[in-house]
Amino acid sequence: MKSSSLAARVAELTLTKKASDVVIMDLRKLSPVTDYFVICSADSDVQARAIADAVEDGMDAAGERVWHRENGAGTWVILDYVDVVVHIFHRTMRAFYNLEKLWGDAAITAVEEPSRAPAAATPAARMKPATAATRAPKAAGRKKPGAKRGARTVPGKSAAKPKARPRKAQTKK
């Protein structure tokens, strides 16, 4: 199977298990290691494993065997098909590793869910070039506007700083 069609098929298989923010990065002009990265997000470690299993099963049925699989404490899974490397991240880990920024010179194609994409017979018809807004995953746990940097709040307590205690007057001996 040609590497571009392999990447498109892997991206579709990730969507069968509700993967989000699926992108295909074309690295052919940037790296001799692999041709494509397929990157997606999962909401839990169970979903990440389910996505990885769906990709492996679907590719086995197509006659493509995974060369290497690596699990990272449930927060990420890597499937290496030599020409295509699949990265399945928990949302927080994806923001941490930020492969889209690391490989910022790569052509990035966002893959939409079939229900959101216009009716089309081919996987390539559901892909669209990513814009600057869709390249980086949404930041998890953003603070409320106006919140001070580094400020912590405890439920039921005010976020205001406690008043400083007055200094005791020192007497000379």
C-alpha cells in the first residue's frame, strides 16, 4: 500500500473510535525516518488503547502489520508502520509534546469525522489543509480571563491575598 493511502486509511480508522483532532503530517521532504505522522487525541487511556487496537485490526485486515508498538503509561501509544507513524495521545500529553509545532514545516492536513464532512466516497475528500488555528491542539485547562498567573484557589476560599501582618516594633536593649 502506498504511504499516502496508508496514512489516510489509518486516519479513518482512528475516527471509528471517536478520536479527535486527527491530523496527517507530510514529512517526506523533512525527514528520512518516515513519510507521514498521523496524530490524534483521546479523552482517556482506555480510549487511546481502543483507537490503537482499531488501527492495528484494520491494518491487519488490509495486510499491513505494525512494525513496532509502544505504550506510554496509558497517556500515549505509538504504532510504527515504517512509512507511517501513528501517535495517539491523551489530550494533556498532546499539548505537552506538541508535535505539530516541533514539525512546524510539515504540510498538515486535518481529517474530519465522516458525519461533519460532506458526503464523499474517498477518504481524501474528507481531508482539508489545516489552518494556523487548527494546527495546535486546544490548550487544556485554560484559566479564566483576568486570573493572575500562578494564583491558586481553594474551593470555598477567596482568591484574594491575605493582608500582611503589621510588624512588631523592635526595642533596643
